[in-house]
Amino acid sequence: MANIKSAKKRIKTISRQTARNIRVRGHVKEAEKAFLAAVAEGDQDKAYVAFKLAEKKIMQAAAKGVMHKNTASRTVSRLEKRLNGLRVE
């Protein structure tokens, strides 16, 4: 256990940041699952709305530093590719 006052403060700060990161990652996963479910159904309108929400959540996670910006862009790109594949069919 930490003895120094600043170390004790860092422990509190880190636990808050960890909780926020877990919460944000959960929102991202939720949005991605909703999008993939809409794609599996083949519903274009529902998939488009779910994609927009997923993109927003992913970019927010990248902005907050929870996810690296390149990882976020790659993830959005892969989701968009699935959306575009749905439109062709």
C-alpha cells in the first residue's frame, strides 16, 4: 500500500480513470453489437442508424484516449465496409 500522499491520490485517480475507460469501452461494444445485429437482419435503415451511433461512440472513445485514434478509424472503416456490403445486396 502507498505511504506517500501523492501516491495515494494517484491510486484514486487511476481507479476513476479505469472505471471511466471500462464504461466507455462498454458503450462501444454495445453500439458495435447493435450494428452487427442489424446487419445480420439485413435491415438497411436500422443498420445505418446503428452505424452512425457506433461511429459516434468509437470516435468519442478515441477523443477521450480510451482507444487509439488509428484503432478507432480502422474499426469504423471495417463497420462501414459491412454497411456498404449490405447496400449492394
